[in-house]
Amino acid sequence: MQQDYARRLSIFLRPTFFGLAALVLLAGASCIERPTTIDPVPDQPFRGITLKLAASHPGDEETLHQLTRGWASRTGATVLVSSDPWNASTDVGLISPAEMPRWAETKQLVEVPLEIKLPTNPYRWGDLNPIESVRLTAWGSGTYALPVLGAGMVLVYRKDVFEGRSPPASWDEMLEAASKFGPNSLPPLSKDPERLSAEFFAAAACYDRLAIGRLGNTISEDFFAFQFDSSTGMPRLDKPAFRHVAELFRSLQPFRSSAPDLATAFRSGAAKLGILSLKELGQLGSETTDRLGVAPLPGSRLIFDAKDRRQPTEEGSINRVPYLGWGGRVGVVSTSCSSPEAAWDLLAELGMPERTALDLIASPGIGAGPYRTSHLDHRARPRWFAYGFSATETERLTSALRENLGPTVQNYRVRLRTPNQHELAAILDAELRNILKSDQPANTTQLNERWKTAIEKMPPGEWKRVFRKSLGLS
């Protein structure tokens, strides 16, 4: 209505109509529709529709409540969040990327609508990090998920302790530093199986192969040989790189704090360096982060080549091979959903680059990592100040997160995504914690054999098919 009023006003200003206009204004001033700056009530396209949501991780239930209130109010839909773990019986699930293939393989998920991926869609699919759009949301030839939360880990250290010196650049140097600082200089081992395995595999990836740049190299299947041999599908956890890292982690144990959690160890001032996830970093508070510096995850100055030979890196350079796909959350829609259109509208809303997706990285309590390229560009920089670091350290935080993603590395490693990954992850956690508690040199043979036994429950052809599918291989 404001536009109509403005249009009439332009006519009133014409001299030929001035006299008549004046009479009309005087006679019926009280009848004139006044301009207003109040926006009209928006349409509520999903009024009357009810969506039932569930999370696979109990701690995410409250996150779902927080994320969906605004969308429900805007669209008129009713959102109900279940307290039970997601099992494909509710309309929408918030799950880890590693879980998605299990449900897609059994055809219990709806594919992402094509229009969301179009260049003209405000969702901006092309802005997603390639690991998200190409790998973590896909299974086979289909795309079955949208990213909701990213993940991230960084090396954190006390600046006063490292004044005038650089923090450890390799995992071996981290052990050297802890040995020098003594007991309680490291935070305690994470109780979260996902965090422990992420740290273990992030280190192993750097020792297992040299990083290969994206320019001038042809992708071959052996690029993807990490937890498993790409040709046979058999586990490789008894290889030297994994044994080396298991022994390195075991050697770090005497220097770990007895504090109840990682954040407490840093807040007390006892921990001098350690690996923290963004969620753990968000628990510190600005009074603690003022004393801390941030660096990328450590790498290695030696690798074990394809023939298991120990080789130093060229001129002692740091080798970093990213380990991606751990942590984070994606949204999926069940085939039993009564309103897939509403469900995908909700999940797309949570990933809008200029709205919710941008706000989430400024929520340290959630610890959402970057899953869009734009999350780490200069326009998003103010959001990262929420972690309480100075301008300099905030710059180092975003630089570390970018380096951990390895945008120039072609042979990055991806978290296990096979439909039976939950069983293999449980075996890994139990065996790895036993190794770390032992007073004997680390031996990953039993871990490797237990993975073999679990795999052999599946027909050989079936295991090889889903394993290769999990890597994007035909």
C-alpha cells in the first residue's frame, strides 16, 4: 500500500491537477490511507503441517529446539522434537555424516531436491566445502543430506609458556614439549569416542602418506588407502603409521591432566598445550582464551611410504594430510515423512549462508565448525570473535581451521562411512584405550584383527562394494 500512496503523490505534484487535489485533500483528509513502515504479515506456507524431528546424539535435542523455533514461527508449521534417538521413523533427523550411509543404503532417506543445488537457489550449494557437497552428503549417485553443523579441532597453547617460541608443529614435537613440561601439562584424554578417534586418525594421516597437491596429479585409487586397502578392502591398522601414532599417544599419557575435562584443565592454568575441538574451545571463556594461542593441528616430519619404509620429509618440512568428515551434523529426511517439501525447506533454512549458517559459527556453546567457504572469508571474521580471542588470535584461529581443511591437498582422508561403521568405531575405541593404558609398547595387531572379524560377518563381495562406495569409488 505504501507504493500506491507514493504513486498518487507523484500525480498530485503535477500543476494541472493541483487545484483539484487540494480540494480533495481538504475535504477528505481523514480518509487518506497513511503510509506505514510495518511489514505485512508473511505467508505461512506450511500452516497445519506437523514435522517430527529427532537427533541421533542425545546432546543435540536442545540444539534442535533452538534451531527450529524461528522456522516454525515463520512458516506456521508445528515442530515436535522427540527425545528418542533418530531411527528413520520420524520425519527429519539430525545425525552425524558417518551415520547417513547406513540409512541411505537401506533406502530409508529421501534425496535432496534438485532445486536446492541449482546455482540460482539462495542456499548456494556451490559455497559448500567440496568435502561436504561431494562426499559427506552423498551416497552412491544420490545426495541425501544437507550440512547443519561443521566440526573443527585446533592446537591450543599457553602463550606465556611458549613466549618467543613456536608451538609444536608435529605430533612428535608435541611429545617432546609435554616431556619437558611434565605431568598435567596436557589436558585429559577425551571421553568421547568420536573425539579420540578423530585425534588418532588425524595424526595417523600425516604419517601414512605424503600430502599430494591438486595441481598436476592424476587421482588414483591408492590415494584413498588409509584405514583400509583400496583394492582388497582389508584393514591397515597394523601398518607402521598407525603403530607409531598409537605408541606416541601412549607415551603422552603420563603427561595428561586428571581434570574432569579438557576445558577445566586449561581454565585451571595447569594444561600448557593440547588439542581442543571448537566446542571444547567454546567452554573456556574469554578470561582463559586471553592467555592462549591457536595453531593448526600438528603434522609430521616423517612418513611411512607405500612399502612401509620410514622416510624423513624433504628438508624436515611438515607433512599435513587432512582427516575430514568426523564430528559435525547433517540433516536427513525419512521416506516416511508426510511433507518432504516442508522438511527440506526447514533443513535448507538451517544452512542459509547469510542467516542461520552464519549465526551458528558465532555460537561457541555449540562449537559449529566451517562447512562453507564463506565461513572463513573476511566477511565472516566478526563471528569468530565470539570465542573471546584477540583480533590476532582470531585470525590465527580461522587460518588454522582453513589449513586443517587442506584445500590444496588432493589425498585427504575421510572418516569411515560404511553402514557398519558404528560397530568398527566401538571396537576402535575399546582397543585404543586399552593400548593407551598399557605399560607395554603399542601393538595394533589385535585391533586390526577385530576389525577383520567384524568385516567378515558380511559377504566378501558386499563388504568390498560398500567400502568402495564409501570412498566414492565405483
